[in-house]
Amino acid sequence: MPIFDQAMLGMQFKHPEILWALFLLVIPILIHLFQLRRFTKTPFTNVAMLQKVVSESRKSNTLKKWLLLLTRLLLLAAVIIAFAQPFSSTSIALKEKETVVYLDDSFSMQAKNNGISLLEKSVQDLIKNMDGDSRLSLFTNEKTFANVQIKDIQNTLLSLPYSYKQLNLNEIGLKAKSLFSQNRGSVKNLIVISDFQERISAGSTTLDTTLIPHFVPMRPREIQNVSIDSIFINESLNDQSTLNVFLTGGNEEEALPISLYNNDELIAKTAAKFSSSGDAKVDFTIPTNEQLNGRLSIIDNALGYDNRFFFSINSKEKIKVLAISESDSDYLERLFRGEEFDFQKNRLTQLDYSSLGNQNVVILDDQLSIPSSLQNILRTFKTDGGTLIIVPDQNSDISSYNSLLSSLSTTRFSEKVVSNAQLTKITFEHPLYRNVFKQEVTNFQYPSVKEHFGIQTSLPVALSMDGGDPFLVGDDGLYVFTVPLELENSNFINSPLIVPTFYNMAQSSLRVPKPYETLGEVSTVDISAEIGNDDILKVSKDGYEFIPLQQTFPNRVRLTFDQNPTEDGIYSIVQNEQILQNISFNYPRTESQLKYLDLGTLENVNTMDSVPELFEYLKAENNITAYWKWFVILALLLALIEVLIQKFVT
């Protein structure tokens, strides 16, 4: 129901200056009151009866004159008021109007009601009810039409594509405010047409008080939607791996067929059975270490965008890890013995400096000092995009370490601290641990420390001890331990935490394409390629081609995807018409769960059930009732009354 009740103003006039003419009514009144008549005496027979007749005739004549005077005064007043054009209206009807429309074109607006999608219904209602000559501004999640007429953009609106983006209420308010003028006296109507999923309320839900928001919720008839949510590839050492597919939104009573394609070839098909919570998990067997351009497909009558899911499996490139270590411990060999890594370990005296340029990760482990020649090569290695991990020795020459660290970042070791401590804090939001734990754990087995180095650094802290001193700092290709990891000093190498720590540090050095990326999220991949100064890598799919942001290193190219691509699918990374790798993108699944916002929880919002109802309300709100015709009719009636008085009153 409308919440804006505007007070009805009294009688108003379009041309009030004409009312000054009412003072002219004084003239006939004065003439009538002060008119002097001269009577001529005529000698006549003094007859009493005749004198009586004359007296009555004079009284009748005086009454007639008063009636005519009153009628003519009213007639003249009615004509003057009619020319002044009297009217009545609400206070808001007299102000200048501005209209900005937000039209939600997100994927959830694909849902249908009576056989037509919510977006199509919204566009049709707008075109039918909006005055074709009035000007407005309209914006969607990606497009903006400023100061236009609806007839000028109706064809564009009718062919609007759906978007994976969704503005929240705060963003809608800010965008709308930029489209309104700076005129403080105008009425700024913001019309929001959306299905109002709960995610639209992310952030602030309070709109600018200078705006008058009108919300029109569009809701589908059915709110059940089955979606392919995500996948996970469980690799095996044998020839077969398992593809885990997760679905949401299904019915416990029905089994939904799901198909797996390699390009356009159907290679497997099964049925998904859903739990009472609407979730399902399906497993497919796929070859290990074989290229696969995968596409999963289901048939669902609700939203269509989430009925397919793309993924790519490329031939794996091993991450080259070189450990420069004086330690006899084999913990690094055990960490990097998998098929994903090409691991080497050398003592400093046996190191071939020229081999560092071919590595992805270099680990300085248990070194007493770092020679200047090695420092120079490590600086070049880090500048060229390599990942450097530093683990000090208990008796390290910290001056040589500081010489290297200060040239790479604002980091310096200070004096050695001899004190028993425990590693007690994990920075779960740090990139190394962001996706490692399902929930923040506080009862893990704390590794112990006997000695560590103090550190002054601006690098983010990943692990820290109970006294607050950092245990591990670093990010973006540089990681520094403050604790020597030999068993006589710390049992960290026997802790389960060491596996994700070193694994993720190594993985960050070569950002190989994941099975799939999500559109709208910034993603980075490394492609091994030797390219010249003028060469560039392109990304293409079915005639759609673009050049991503790319950074060239000696043995690889780093591609960053942000605004492009805009469509889901499997894309090829191409160099000189040769396909290097494939990369898959999927739309985010945030629109798949049809959970709607309760608009009753929002304050100062005018909620309407439909677009036609909204425009009827706005029309009534702007209605002006004119009365000049009634005063013209009154003037005609008074003219008729004057004629009747002249004829019948004697």
C-alpha cells in the first residue's frame, strides 16, 4: 500500500492576477446606490386609488433592479474567476517531477509467471504504462539510459540480455542519485522493479532521503530451481579419477538426469537423487591426466543459466621447486614428492646459479649466510615472478639475510629470542589458509618453538606465536619464517599444518588454470610460453575473442581476467593461432537460490503489487482538478436568470 499521503490543498488559481478584476464589481454597486433620478411633476386629478398603484409600481421596480444587480455581479464574478482558472491538487502535484527507473535484469528474472519471464513482463508493463512523451532515466545492472523517452529505448529493452551481476540497494541508490538533477525543489521518484532476492539487501538498505522510492516486486509462480552448483576433481594415482558434481534445489521425490560431455560428445549420463535438504552429489569417472573439455547439463524448467557447467582439464605442468639447503632433514623431499612438483635439493657449494632462472620456487633452508652473488640472483628471480621461501638457521648471519630482505621488502630480522613458545594463531583470511579450513579451529595441536628471530616487517602475518611474535610472514611471492625448522628447535615439520603451508606457497608460484573460474571474480593464471616483445596471447571462443591483461616473465606469461569474458563457456588461450591451454568460466550461482526479501522490513518505501498499479498511483498523486468550466456554466446560468428576471419580474 502507498505510504506517501499528500495533503490536499484548497482552491488555487492558475492566473491569480486576474482576480484583481473583482474590484471592478464595486463600480455597478456604486452606480446603483448613488444613481439620482429626477422626477417631473405632472398635474393630475388627486385620486387616492391611482396614488396607491403608483407607489406599488415603484416598489416592484426597485426589487427588480436589486435582483438584476445581484445577478450581474455574480455573472461578472463567475467570468473573472473562470479566466483565473481555479483548481485543487495535492502539494506534490505542483512540483517538478523527475523519474529514474532501475530495471533488474539479473538471471533470477528468468523465472516465469504465466508463461512469461519476469523481465519480459516488467518491460512490457513499463512500455504500456509510461507516457511516451515524458522523459526518464533508466538503468539495469550493466546498462544506463539517461534522459530518454521510453519509446526511444523500447526495442533495446525488449531485447535485453540477462546479466550475472546484481546491484544491491545501496548501489541502486547511489546510481540513481547520479542520474537525478541537483534541483532540490523537484520530486525525485525512484522506481525499482526487481524480484528482490535477499542478496539485493547486502550492505546498507537505507536510501537517500531526498529520493522517493517505489518498489515493485516481481515474483514467479514457482520458486523451485535446480542448479549445478560446483564440481571437485578427486585425482587418483591410477588411470581413473573421480569427478564430484554438487547440485542444489532438487526434489527428494524425483531423480534428475545429468549428462557429461567432452566437447559435444556425450561420455556419461546418470541421475541425481536429492536429499531432504535439496542437495545432491553425483560422481563420474574420468581419465587421469588426460585433456577434457567438460560440460555438465541438466534439464530444469526454472532458471536456465545454471543448468550447465563448464570445466577444463589440461595436461599438467609441474611446479619446479629448488631447495638450497644445508639441512640433512628430508621434510622438503616428503612435502614435494607428488606428481605436481619437480623437486631438486642442492647444497650451496653444489648450486648451479644459472638453474635458478628455470625454477618457480626457491627455498633458502638452514643457511648460515647468503653470499652477495646469490643475493643478486635471488633479487632477479623474485623480480621475474618467482617465489622465494626463507627458513633461517639457528646461527644465521642475520646481516646477510637483512641485506637480501631489505632489498625485497621492508623486512629485517632483529636479535634472536631464546624462549619456549607455541604457535597458537592462524590468520585464516591469509591467502595461504583462506580455503584450507571449513571453520576456524582453535584446538589444533600447537607446534612448539625454542628459539626464534624477532622481525620488523610490513608483510602480512600468516602464523604467530602465543607472545604475539610472528612465526611466518609473507605474501605475493615472498615468505619468511622467523623460526628455524630443525627438529631440535621446533616440531613444526611434524605438524599437519606444514602441508597446506608449503603446498600453497608453492602453488602460488605457478598459477595454473583451475578446472573452472567464476565470471565477475578476478582470476590469474600462468601460461608457460616463450613470447617475443611484440607477441600477445589471445583468448577466444566461437568467434568471440579478447586480449586479457598479461604480464610477461622469462619463462611464462601471467594472464589476469576481470571484466572479460562476459559469457560462460570453454575458452582457448591462443598464441599465433596455436592453442596453448583451455580455460573454463561459469556464471556465479548466487542467483540460483530463490530466496526473496521481505519488503515489509524496509522503512520509507512505497511498495506496489504491479507496474500498472504504480503508475495509477502516480497519476492520482499528480492529479489536478480544474473548476473553470463550472464557473463558465455558472455564468451562463446567471445570464439566463437575468433574461428571466427582465421578462417576468415587473
